[in-house]
Amino acid sequence: MTSKPLSGNAVIGQSGGPTAVINQSLVGAIEKLAPCRQIKRLLGAHHGVRGIVKEDFLDLRKIKRDVLERVAQTPAAALGSSRDKPDEAYCEKIFKSFAKFDVRYFFYIGGNDSADTARIIHEMAAATRYELRTFHIPKTIDNDLRVTDHCPGYGSAARYVASAFAGDDRDNASLPGVKINVVMGRHAGWLTAAAGLARQDDADGPHLVYVPEVVCHLVDKFVEDVARIYDRFGRCQIAVSEGVQDETHTPVVVALAERLGHRVERDSHGNPQLSGTGALGDFLGDYLKQKLGEGKKSFRVRADTLGYPQRSFAGYASSVDQAEARLAGRTAAEYALEGTLDGSVAFKRAAGRYRVTCFRAELKDVARKTKDLPRNFINRPGNGVTDAFYKYALPLVGELPVIGKLF
Amino acid sequence: MTSKPLSGNAVIGQSGGPTAVINQSLVGAIEKLAPCRQIKRLLGAHHGVRGIVKEDFLDLRKIKRDVLERVAQTPAAALGSSRDKPDEAYCEKIFKSFAKFDVRYFFYIGGNDSADTARIIHEMAAATRYELRTFHIPKTIDNDLRVTDHCPGYGSAARYVASAFAGDDRDNASLPGVKINVVMGRHAGWLTAAAGLARQDDADGPHLVYVPEVVCHLVDKFVEDVARIYDRFGRCQIAVSEGVQDETHTPVVVALAERLGHRVERDSHGNPQLSGTGALGDFLGDYLKQKLGEGKKSFRVRADTLGYPQRSFAGYASSVDQAEARLAGRTAAEYALEGTLDGSVAFKRAAGRYRVTCFRAELKDVARKTKDLPRNFINRPGNGVTDAFYKYALPLVGELPVIGKLF
């Protein structure tokens, strides 16, 4: 693995939906790269691949130590992010910019699409025998990257969601009713599953958890589930992923809109808008009122869509997630400095007491495809999570809030 | 103020929308009352006035010290809360229950309606020469009680809102666009005003703040405001109270629904549903897209309704608010034990370094009416808050999140 130090410039970029710890990875990479003499210039790309193409760079060595430390603590992409998913032509432009600036080290912090961008660019470099060490540093609140045990960003989002549910369950015990909370996750239910991490016993919410991996039978099972819990506890707290679908693979928000005679917002391509709107929660609430409210003197139903604070709430990141995101950034830099050509940083969980070690994953194995919540993390009826999931997720969220009860 | 110790039982109840520190006040009162020999039984009313009428009580002396301490840290009403606003007949029942159980000390933790309930019951007791020491312990995230400098519960909600906005502003700088966040507050803008407490400079959001105390000119001023900020910073973060109204005193959510051809959910009395729905944020977003999006290649507009986590998020209360809520509970107990007959605990802010002292307010001065955000806390154009507000609110929220920026 040791080779003659490759001399040239380095570029770091951030991509996709931000997390509370994406800047920890940035600072981790900077810490490792900044002292190295073979790195001539250490550049940050403004808004990811856009900044590379526009040649919009920031000199990362000029940032003072105390500013870097504050940036590490701050949610969202300090360099600016981008939603661009480069095709071959776009990657060509990126590679040209790298060749022009003698960039020999490229670090891209992002999800599976960013891993794919890194893969394409690395292949272009290899094809022209341009030595470019290319590393993907994982981040996503969705926790849906393959190969790795879990993703930086997930633990903090999970901590936020668990704390929101824990407090909200106490609120819903104070003034009992049905409470629906819609959690981010279009395709994978990892974050929604985290809702119950602060639970102490069976009476605690969330009493029902619906994830995109399991079909949501709106007509019968869903209403029955809620009625059963409500009869038992006098209240019901529900966690539902924004991407849940019914038995015909129709998004639940669309299916409900049809039933209730509501309009569904659609984007310019005609696709229903699933996030950035309170519609799913509102429709689920209306549906339950219609189905279960009749004849009940007071049947209180409320819905919240937890929204962007899940990924961006300031001052409440998981300390475990922070340390691991920093480690992922440092490790990517180490791999590149050691002479490794490309890869993605992945975590492996040691047996026994929780501890992770890093290993190099192939870019192609992390790129594009994603990882669903496995079946053994979802209970048999498909409306909750299992102890195996809690065991998996608890170490990732760091400290959970103190909850005390009188009833 | 010293009189012969009044012997009898004591009842504590919690009322209205919970806060993150309402249990601190409960525990503060228990700490003071539990050791007193003249308090025969120390009872908690399950679900406020309902529990009193139903004779559903909990023996508060039986709760272990460590459980009490965990309860103090937990959001929402540990005794259960109630939305009942007792009329004379209801108060009569409460008073009968008190007489039956020889209750001589009554502590009611709640907002202005709870102060009014305490006032009515105390007058009934006085009219029949039944000695009942009756104290209201303030709590509300709305911060709208009169007489007191500020209310327990507000500092924690304000800390949550400020941290949500600070992180969300960094998110919106990462992937620039217009971001609307709807904040709790039907009549008063105190909580919405707190959105900017973590701001470091003029470029930081929230760039615009709309509160119910100021008319929202939807047609011209609002759209102009957003366009101006967006042109200047390439992004715009907006804080808006759920209760904002237009120039005809129509709730903005209703005015927008009419403009956009949307339906507004109404309750059984025909009143538009203002909270517990994402409609205001969604409608404001649609309206801005319609007015400003035309011809722009990418005009990203997103809306979140911050919802119940504002009052119930676990593990993130303001340490100042926690201590003050505990103090309010202890002080109410002290007043009653000293022989004072009735009142509400109020805070006075000392000059110089932040510090509060308590004083007794008259129940009638705190009951029913509320306190708006004063005009000098709102900027001249009515779309932001002033330094005078920041100076007022900053000491209440305790520690704010660290924010570091590269751009």
C-alpha cells in the first residue's frame, strides 16, 4: 500500500441532502490532509460538483482551527451542497476541471448518487492514465447505503426522531388522542423505525410504525390497528414514513386523497409531491376521524410532519455519530494518502461492546442501489419494529433523553 | 404573613397545552409541600380539574425521589392535563370535591384560563368562609400571561425554535431556496419572534418574521419582501405564526385557500382549523411559487410546520427555564405555607446581569386576558424583530447551538 507520495491538489465536495454531521466528515478530511506536503492546494468545492465545473473553490487551509471546530458542530453542508446527478457529459466537465487544476485527490461526501459520481470520474481518470485518488465519504440520514453497517448522519437524525416521539408521546398521554407523526424516508424505513428508541415499556408510543418496506392496508388493517391500540391505552401514537404505499403500490397520500376527495400536489413531471408538504399526515388524520370518530364524544386526532429539523436541527447531534463521521473523513484521507486509488469508507461493527472499524468498500458496490430495512427488523404484522432493530440502532444515537412517568 | 399553620390536604393539578418544564413546577411544589406536617395528604389530580371532579387522585408522597427527578426532566404534564375551561357549575363541583376531601391547599399549573379557574374557586371558598389557599403556577410556551416578565415553558420552546431555525437556515444555505417555517402562536408572536435568537449576522435567517400582532399584506408586501431577500441572498428563510391575519382580519390560511382554490378544513363550529395541519405552510409555498416562480429555472420553495415538538421535544429544555419553572412551583408552595390566601407566581427581572425574583400577582390580573408582543419588539416594516426583543429573550433560552460557517 505504500507508494511514492502523489503530489498535486486535493478537492473536497459535499452533496445531496445535508445531515447534522456532514461537516464532521469535512473537518476530518481537512485535519488529515492539511499537514501533508504532497497536497499542494487543499480546495473545497462550493456546492459540490457545480463548484468543480464552475471552478468555484475555497482554500481550506486558510480556515482557522476554531472556525473549523465550530463548522464541525454545525448541521448542513458548510461548503454548500448540490442536487445535481452528473451524467457522463457532466462528469467529463468535472474531470477536465480536475486535470486543469492538477487535482490528484478527490473526496466526495454524499449518498449513493455521490458514490456513483465518484465511480464515473475515477473510471475516466483511469482510462486516460491520469492518477486521481477518488474517495466517497458516506452520509445520509436515510441509512440506506449498502456494504457499510450504518451511515454517518443516521445516528443524529435517529436521535432527533426518537426524542421528538418520546416527548410527543408524553404530550399525547397528557391530552390523550391519536397522534400521527410523518417521518422522512421515501424508500427505506430506517429513520421511521428509530421513532421508538426512547421507549421504556409497551404502553409507550409509538404504538404503531409503518415503513415503506411493508404494504400499508389502509382499508382494513390500518384502521383496525389504530382502533385496537386506542381501546387498550386510550391513546395511540403512530410513526409513518412519508413513502408508505398501499397494496397497489400507490403512495398512501395519493390513495387517501382519492378516498377523501382532496387534491394532490404534483410536480412538473406529474409525480405526486411526497415531502415538503403536510398532506400525508393531514389526510391520515382526516381518514381516521371519518372511520373511527363517529359516535365518540371526543376523538382527538392530530398530525405532525417532522420535516427538515430531522436532518438539520442544531445542537442535538448524536455524539457517537459526530465521532464516526469525523472518523470517516479522516479515514478516506488516510486511504488516499497511503496510495489506495479509490473506494468508499464503510463501517464494520465489532462483536461485543459497541465499536466500529473502517474498511474500504468498492465504489461500484455502494453506488446507485440502496439497502432496505431487513425483514427481521420489522415485526410479523408489519406495524412495528423488533428488538433486533433496537439492538442495532441504540448504540448509534448516543445519549437519549431522560423520561419519567407517574402513570 | 405568619399565621397558625392551616392543617388539611393539598391538591396539585396541571392544565392546558403541556410544556417542556411543566413538571419542574410540579416537582418544585412537591419538594416544598411534602415535608410539611400540616399537609395531611399531598394529592395529584389526574387530568387537572377532571380528576378533581372525578375524585381521581394520586398520592404524591409515594413517588420516589429519583422518579420525581426524572419526571422533572420530562416534557408534558406527568399528572395528565385537561382542556376543560370550567364554568361556575363546574367550579361548584370542584369546590365540593375539595370540601369533601378537606383540601385546604390548591395549586393549579397552567395558563390564563387556569388562573381564572383558580380565581373562581377561591371566590367560592371565600364566600362560604372555607379557608382554601389557592395558587396559580404559570406555564405557557406562548409567553402571553400578563404581569409576569415571562412565563415558564417559553424559554424551552424558544430554545427549540431558535435551534430549528439555525440548523434549517444552514440547510437552506446548502441547497438554496425559499423556506417557510410555521411556528405555534394563534394570537401572540412571542414564540415566532424567538426564531432568530441564534442569528450571527444579517445574512442569517430568519430573514422575515411575521407575527399575529401585525397585519400581513399578502398581495403586495409579503411577496415583495420575499423577492427582495431572495435577490439579495439567493435564499430566504421565513418565520410565520400560525395565527397571522390579513388586512381584513381573515386568517392568512383562509385568505390563501380562497386565492388558490383550496379547501380549508373547518371544525364542528365552522371555524377554520389553524393548527395541527400543514395547510398554512403549504399554501404560502404554493402562493410564492405562483407569484415568484415564473421564468425562474429553479425556484425551490419548501415549508415546514414545526408542530408539537416545539412544546414537547424531549432532552432539549432550556436550563434557565427548567430552574425558573422549579422556582415557580416552590414559590407558590411557600406563599401558601406562609399563610397567603391566593395569587399567581410572577417573575420580575433584576437590573444588570440576568436574574429573576418572584412576586405574588393577583389572580384576577393574570386570568383571561393575554399579553401581545409589544410594538418595540417588532421592527418598523412589521416583518422582523428588534434588538430589544433579542435582549429580552436571549437570557431565557439558556445555551444556544454552536454555529460555524465557511461562506
